[in-house]
Amino acid sequence: MSDLHNPALPLLPAAPSRGAIHRPGAAVGAVVAVAGTPVRGAVEVSWARHLDEVRQAQKLRYDVFAEEMGARLTTPVHGHDVDLFDDYCEHLLVRDTATQQVIGTYRVLTPAQARRVGSTYSDTEFDLTRLRTLRPRMVELGRSCVHPEHRHGGVIMALWSALADFMVRNQLDTMIGCASIPMLHNGVISGDAAASIWNQVRQTHLAPIEYHVLPRLPLPIEKLDGSVFVEPPALIKGYLRLGARVLGAPAWDPDFNTADLPMLMRLADLHPRYRKHFLGA
């Protein structure tokens, strides 16, 4: 078992000083039977501490993004989704308790690590100038995916609970990320679905103008049919229910063949329905 090549920061006690990162090494959430026998469908959550654990997350990402969704990935490790940001991120893992297979993952780029690598992934897709005042306490979430056989609310809730705990422990208050909309709709590659979803969410969940960002490679909304009714992807609907806001029009990611919506979630804006569940307040 190899240690991470470039671990973000050393582990710290449960009450870290301001600016320090607390990353629990043991499972932070699990559902097991009273007698210790794993419950069917039970999951456990942990933060990767070694390279082999990160590789499991990268393998899942490759299976979902490349094999299932058809993304064109440039990667130094065959069969794994690996990019330059991975070495600087914390990697959150959800495992099936019975098999110990990684079935869900997020990666988290902290403010300190974003300064070390020089940017966030979102900076490569959007001009984030208007978010500069948020950066000192802002993390980026990315590369979220769940194994196709485990796409139920339990896995997503486990991930979000661990993320909320991470944010509170480290005195961070803002999350950003790119939420992807597949360009393939009803068997046809088209941006119409993304344009329609953008037209929906801009009416109800657009952030204040002072936080708007600009796509570097905009999806050509004006050339697309944005009048088709399309349900937003489940992950985007989940973010919006929590209280997330959309920061502007989508960018086109040609490698992943998706339209990416820039999204922002501030803990202060968390919907009251979820505050007690995630924050205990």
C-alpha cells in the first residue's frame, strides 16, 4: 500500500485551528446490523488516505465517465480517470459494506490546495472573478459519480453528510462545482436538453448578479431549442433542493460531451429542511 504522492495536509485533531484541514481517516458514516452482519444495501464513508484508495475512486470515475457516458479522457493510468488536480484533492469514498467496493466518490479541493495548484477545475471552464471574495473559505467539489447499481438516495445522502461535516470542522462555508448535463438526449446528441434545463433553473435558482460567472466555451444557447421540457439530472435537482444556486449559463465540455452548469452552495443558504440532518442545527 502506497501513501499518497502529494497528500493535501496532515491529519489534525477534531478541533482544528483556523485554516487547518481536518480529514477523518476512519469511516465517518456506516449502516450495519446490530449483530455486526452488514445490512443489505448498507454503505460506509471514508476519506482516502493512500494511493490505492484514490485509484479505486479513479477507476469508478473512468467506468462511469468513459465507459458509460463516452467521455474522451486523457489519462496517464490505463482504465482510470486521473488529472493534475487529483494529487491536491481530498477524495471521499462510499463503499458497499458487504463487498467493500467503492460505489460513490467526490473529490474536494480546499482553498489552500487551490492556491498550491494555481486554480480550481472550475476556473478552466469559467471566469470566476466575481467569486474572489469567497475563495478563502470556498471548496470545489468535483468528479462526483455513483456506480450504476447503487444510484439511490442513501449513497448521495452519505456523501453529502460527510461533506457537511468536513465543511463545519474546517470552518469553510462555500462549495462550488460544475454540474454536468449529458448532451445525449433521446438517443440524439444535442444541446437542446441543456438549453431547456438552463431556461428552467435561471427562472427559479439563479444566484445574485454579484456572483455570476462567464463560461470560457459557452454552450450556444441562442442556436438551440430551449423550449423542450426536460427533467434536470437527479444530482442537479438534489443540489437545488438543498439551496444551491446557479451562477450563470452552461459551458460546453467537449471531452466529456456535457454542458456544465456552474453551481454554488453556501452553508448559510442550506434549506431549513436539511439543516438539522446535515448540520445538527
